[in-house]
Amino acid sequence: FTSEHFHSLPVDWESASRRCVAQYRALLADHMSEPAWRSMVKRLQNVSPEFCELWDMHHVAATENVVKQFLHPDLGLLRFKATSMWLNQRLANRMIIYTPADEATDTAHRLLAGVRPHPLYDASSFPAA
């Protein structure tokens, strides 16, 4: 929500951003007493009208395994299966594993080691809590 460049990477930014906010809202229910979780909402509300609009919809969604599509500036369309795994559900520790969803992505992702990284955002544009 803080990087225009990042908006261009997911092929389906609109649905991905809606899903992201709805999942964060669902997870936040278990962390209301933790300042860092509430602070993240405030920080995003301060810098992103788009986040505010989605947050104000009050949508809630469970975490789900999906295929995420990204348009990489050098490698083109990349499709990854995003598998969410609980490391310790009581502590809400999760790991998300991205694996290629097709042969073209499998081939392209092996080339990533040779691709120069592109910064996603200027850290100075994201104010502190």
C-alpha cells in the first residue's frame, strides 16, 4: 500500500489487496492487545487512502492457499502456489512457502539469482508509528 512500484507486480492487485486486508483483519482479532498490530493499521491509514477504503469495508477472510501471479520486470509472468503453514498456532506463527505453479515459472525462478534486485519502496516514505 506504500509502494506504487509494488502495485504493478501482482497481476491481480485489486483482489490481492482486498484479500490481504480482509485476512489481516481476521488475524488482528487474536492480537488486539498487541500495540504492533494496531500500529500497523494506523501507519497504513496515515499513508494510503486505498488501505483506508478497504479497511472501512470491514471484510474478514480466512487465510487460504492460493496461486499468486506476479509480473516481474525482467522475467515476465510468474505464478506461485502460496502455501500457508502454522508453525505454532497458539502463538500465531505462520510461514508462507512459495513454489512454482507451472513449468515456465519453475524455469524463470531459477534465473532470479542472476537478476539485479529492484527496490520496492523508499523506506523514508513510510513514517514511523
